[in-house]
Amino acid sequence: MDFPPSRPTVGIEWEVCLVDRESRELVPRAGELLDLMDERHPGHRVTREFMANTVELVTGIHDDVPAAVADLREQLGQLYECADIMGVDLFSAGTHPFADWGDQQMSDKASYREIIERTQYWGRQMIIFGIHMHVGVGSKEKVWPIINAVMTHYPHVLAASASSPAWEGLDTGYASNRTLLYQQLPTAGLPYQFTTWQQWEEFNRDQDRSGVISHTGSMHFDVRPSKYGTIEIRFADATMAVWEVAALSAYVHCLVVYFERAYDAGQPLPVLQPWHVAENKWRAARYGLQALIITDRETTEKEVDGELREWVDRLMPLARELHCAEELSGILRILETGGDYAQLRRAARAAGAALEPGVRTRGDAGAEEGFTQPHAWRAAVDLNVETLRASLAEGA
């Protein structure tokens, strides 16, 4: 695998989906939306995704987070123009709270069909939406030490981004049910703790010889090197506001640069035992910003919200240098809101959703027997749609 050295540049990929304005169900109209984008905004960078209800905003390569976010805002504005013409709304969260996975259509792309052919039932459930953040790194020798260090912040980033508490109309009790869904795929999940680039190359040769890569196109690790000379952080839930994407991207940008500079200075980078990394992933997915996480190899435990505050302070001088101090401070704003998952859950419960996980709520007022849609979780979609649209103008 080629890895061209890069300056600490930033790129962001953001998956958003289309929902009907009345039912709030997902609608498979991404192809139609992109045709309209081609017509009205030739050369745009919005692309197709796995599901026919989803599009992905892809930035160019930028020197800092504000430039990358401005790129996203431009694309999102173009999408809204076209979505409004079509009469559909945009929605952004880790999962849609009441969509039926069996009703969804796949995008017509050979590589996606191959994944479904291989993964069957589990692959068809991938109605999940995330944010991928790329940060350039100066040499391939640094990549895996930095990735292993970044993995010590897995729960920090996941807890701050978590936005998928519901699935098929049920409160799952998790802050990020997307995390549990995505790790079902055989090439997804936590990366192995390689220590050298040579080990990564040997791994890829093995995957190629065994046919794994030919089936999937690539490994879908939560964090991985990319062909663009970047480390790609892939495990954040899609958030329901632009400023949250900016905050997470600033945190990740500063974190990677922080660890790269420590590496260059000859300082040992932190690394946790694989079982601690896996436990932290689960705790953040389950408890979100209320998670108690493991912070060192001695199994010290701290609350993730306190950890995030400490790291924002630690990274702030670097954020000023990288021109993203305002964006990084958005992490503190996320802590004040309680996270997207908490806001979505509150909206649904205020509309009558069950207070206990795993209990399906009764349908509209006046419905007779059984459970019908639309139901209380539609209020969460309403909140999401309104928040996303309002966030486009904020800070522009």
C-alpha cells in the first residue's frame, strides 16, 4: 500500500440521508438528488453511498479545519437547494430511529453489491451514517504508533459524537447503536495494534491472497491509513449540526498533530492494551458522555466528560496554531448539550416514547390496538432535521 508523506492537512467525509417531509421515513432518492446536483452545481463533490437514501459530502484537502468546514457548508447549501426542489429533507445521525432495514434499497454499484453478497443479513442492516476525518502524516513510519495513540481517545471521540440511541422504533439503551451495528462486518472494527509499516503491508498481502480485499475493496477498520497520506478516523457517528462536525474534526486534527510532534521529539506515545481499547469502545457506545473509561495501562478509570475537558485545555495552544481554537471549544458546547443522543432521546420521550430500552411505543394518539408508525421517535427526526438546517447558517 502506498502512503505518500503529507503535511498535517485536513479532509472530512460526512454522510447525510434523505427523509420524507411527512412520514419522516428514509427515502431512496439519492440518485435523483445527485442528478439534480450535477445539473445545478457541476463539479460538486457530493457522492453516492452504500444506501440509496444516503449521500456523502467530501471535502478537498485543506490546511485547517475552518477551511474544510467552509467546504462542507458550501456543499450542504447546494444539497439543501436541490433537496428543497425535490421536496425532501436532510437528516444526520448515526442511525435513523425507526427505519426498517429490510425496506431499504442499495445503491447500484458493483462493490456495494459484492459486500452484500458476501455479508448477507448483517450487511443489509448497515443503515448507518458517520463522519470520517483525515489528517495528513509526515511518513509511513509514524502511522501505526500514532494510530495506536489515537485509539486511546476512541471513547472521547465516540462519546462526543454519539447520536444513535434508537433502532427500528426502539430505544436501545445505547448512546451509539451504530457502533454495535457496524462492527458486525468482517472487515470492520478495531484495527490490530501493528507497530511498524512492514507489519501493515504483510497484513494487506495476506488479506489480498485470501481474497478478503477483493471482496470488500479495502479493510474498514475504525482507524486506518489511507492512500492519501492520511490517518483516517472512521468511527464517529454523524452529528446533527455543522458546528459539531467542526468540533470533532478540530479535536482529531489537534490530537494527530500532537502525537506526531511527540513522536518526532522522541517521546513514547501512549498505547492501551487491546482489551482496554475494546472495553472503552463499548462503554462509550453504551453510556456516551456518562461513560467511565480506562485511561492508562494501569487501568485507571476516569469520567469521559472530565477527560474531554482536560484534553481541550491541553490541545488549545496547538488549536490556536492550527487556526481551530473556536472549533475545538465546540467540544465543551457538546458537553453542555449532553450530546445528540440525549437530545434525540428527550425529544422522543416528550412525544411519548417508552422510558425503558427495548419497549416499543404505541402509535399516534387515537390509534386503536398495536404499534403503528409514525410514532414518538418521529419527534426526534423532526428535531434532527430542524437542527441540521439551522446549523448551516450558524458561524457561516
